[in-house]
Amino acid sequence: MIQAAWAYLLSHPKLFRDALVTHLTLSGSGLAIAAILAVPLGILLSQSPRAALLAINAANIGRTVPSLAVLAIMLPVLGTGFLPSLVALTLLAIPPILINAYVGIRQVDPDAVESAVGMGMTRLQVMAKIELPVALPVISAGVRTAAVQVVAGATLAAFIGGGGLGDFITSGIALMQLPLLLLGAVPIALLAIGTELLFHRLERALTPRGMRSGSS
Amino acid sequence: MIRLKSLTKIFPGQATPAVDQLSLEVPAGQTCVLIGPSGCGKTTTLKMINRLVEPTGGRIVVGGEDVTGMDPVALRRRMGYVIQQIGLFPHMTIAENIATVPRLVGWPAARIAARVDEMLTLVGMDPAIHRTRYPRELSGGQRQRVGVARALAGDPPVMLMDEPFGAIDPITRGRLQNEFLKILKAIRKTVVFVTHDVDEAIKMGDRIAILRDGRLVQYGTPDEILARPANAFVEEFVGTDRALKRLALVTVREVMRTDTHASPPRPCASIPEDATVKEALSAILALNGESLAVVDQEGRLLGHVTLRQIQELVAGRSDPIP
């Protein structure tokens, strides 16, 4: 069966490559847009507890909505294709990034912040020199969670005509062709694992030396 | 010199002021300890001096300059600030932590590096070993030393310290207190020091301000406060053992007799010259003896202190102020 999948891949290299590129483009841009929006928003929210309560609760509710439902909601609003898929994936990626950016800044030792202010740092300097570097590992952990979710979630783009590796899975199911299904499923699983590992390394690289566990 | 004029703080939504018309003058180069029970306004007063808390009313004058309306960021860079939980920056090395204010005010790199080493040495830490370490690799006592070094690095004329030794075990605390007193002898700073520990206030303060409900109850030297508490509250606050506490203000060197070399009254044990008379009394009582030999750092005999002498000292000082 794996052999059959392999044979199919060899006979249709362009088809596979296009699906892979679409999948990665969808996930990559969805994640990037979400990070660009949610990281600053999370940091901003950490400065205003009242607004944060509202936004974080909304994000948490957003988190519980299944990925497929998000895609389904997009269908009547934006129709089918690449753009609605991208919007849906961005929405999927925002909650974990937003929550971690907020929590990351909030969990910075308030005594460190007080001494920074007390020594004459401006609000912006406290953010740039103390709060952001200390919060960076937590923020990047949020991006890692979102990345894995988006890579896996992009599979569902096939349902609304967004393309990607999910196309093989939907076709495989429709045609009752297991090899075709595997051609989508196996690479997606590998991508998800690879993403997790890659972002884990990134997270460690972004953790300041004085705060790394297991090194001294 | 720091002068507080009718300093008042009313927190929003509170009926009674946290600090109420507080007026106080700390002469240049002296240490003023603010002390009182929880909620007396001592920390609020301290934080108004560097404007972490914005005063509701009153003036603050530092070194002759009214700083009440000054830009707080510029003001804070001229004041060292040490808090109980230290608040070292976990992602920065010890050197980077200490360099905070010099960097903020833009010293050249070479001067900063030299200053970092100077500060580490000042607080008794080897720069070669500790410069590149991170805060979590240090003990509590070392962290507090770095906190003091960091506050001193910009060479501010004023130091504000909020229970700086409060979270440290008693033995290390005593050592840090002594080290800080030694540092203050070497570099003159005007210090405002908050504590709730009477013994620490007596030890560290040139002057003690006792606060209650945001008001100044008594302001004077430790000896004045112990000898003549202004009212029953102060009397109770400083404790019933004020006679003993006053003995802690005098070192044996100041009271020892040096004319007994010829016939020492059976010296049983020795005590270092910089020990307090209170410690000497305690040692004499513990040994069930009559006297102690006072020795210098090398162990050379300097004189003697006797139980009789201590009794005379207490009797003679019972009402020392005319």
C-alpha cells in the first residue's frame, strides 16, 4: 500500500509538489499574520487588565471552536478557495499566540519591573529591556502551539477548496483509494512533528542564557 | 540632604491618608530609618521620594533642589533603589545588572566595565568569578549584595532602601548590615531606609523616624528615642528592653578601661574591640564572670570591660539629656 502511494507520488511529482507548496504557504502565511497581529495585541493587553479579561476570555472561547467549524463558518462569508482558508487558519492561530503573549508579559517578576522603573527606565525601556526578553520563551511557546495547530489544520482547507495536502485525503476518501489518502496523511503528520521540533529549537534559542533550565 | 515638607498621600477611594503631612529632614551623608507597624506609611513615604508613588500634596527637596515636579525618570537615575525582593533581572549577567544605570545615562563601555568590577569588589564579591554569572546562580545573600552594588553603580547621592535585608536569614543579615555600614563609611550617601525591625533601625540609623497611621510620631537619634520615647506608643514599639538596646549603641572600645594592665581583674575571656557593650554584657552573663579582655583584630590586649562598669554606664546614662 505504501508502495502504491510511493508509485503515485513518483508518477505525479508536480501534483504533490504543488499541494505541498500550497499547504506550507497556507500554514506559513496564516501563522505569520496571526503572530504579527496577536503578539503586539497580547503585549498591549498585558498593560490593561480590564481589556485583557475580555480579550483573553474571547480567545479561550475561540480556542474551543473546532478547526473544521472555523472553516465551515468561513464558507458562507468568504466563499471557497485560498483566501477563506488563509483567514480561517489565521483565526485558528491567534488564540494561543495572544494568550501566551499576554501571560508571558504578565508573569515577568513584578519586583524586577519595579526595580527597573525605580532605577529610571522609561516605560518603553522596561518593555524592551526587561519584559520582552524575559517573556520571549513563553511568547514563542505560543507560536509553537499555533504552528502545529495550523499545519495540521491546513489539511481541512481542502474542504473549502483551499488546496494543500488535504486534497489527497479528501480525494482518497471519495475514491476509496487508501494509497492516495496516505500520500496526504503521512506528509502532514511528518510536517506537524517537524514543525514542533523546529519551533522547540527556536524557543530554546530565544530563551536568555540566564533563564535556561539545565544549563548554568 | 533630603527635606520632606508636609508630604501627603491619599490613595484613590480611601478616606484616610496613607501619609499625612509628613515633614522630615535628613542631613547629607546620614542614614534615616523609617520604621513603624504595617500600614504606617513608611514604604509609601519612601516611594514618594523617587515618585514611584505620586504625592497628593507637599514638597520634596533633594540637595536644595525642589524635585516635586521634576521628571521622575531623570530623578530616579540620581537615586539608588534597593527593595526586599531585590528584583535582579534574570536574563542579564551580574555585570549587566550592575551596569543598568551607567548604561541608561550613557557612560562609555570602558568606564562601565571598570565600575562594575569596582562595585563587585566593594560588596565583597570577586569580579572575575561573578561578573559573567546569572542571578539564579547566586545565593540569597549574594543576590542582595548585587542589588546594593547595582543601586550604587551610578554613584547616586541618595540611596532609597525598602527592607533591603528583610528576606535574608539572620546570620547573613547581620553580616550584610555590617558590610553596608562599612561601605557607607567609605562612600558618603544620604540614605532613607525602611524597616520594621527595631534592632535593625537602631543599628543602621543615624536617625530614626517612627511613623504611625501616616504621621511622624518621633524623629531623633537612636539614643534619643531609646532614652526618651515621645509617648506610650513609641515606648511599646521600641520594646521593654530599651536599656539593653541602648547598650547596643556603644562599642566596648568606647568604654573599656585601659588602666588595668598592671593588675587585670582575672580576665576570663576576650571580646573584639568593635563588639557592642550589649554583646559584652551577654558574654559576661553567659560565662558567669566579672569582666572581659578587649582585644583588637590581631588578638592584642587593649583593655578590659567589667560588669560593674556596664552597671555604672546604665545608671549614668539613665537620663543623659539635660
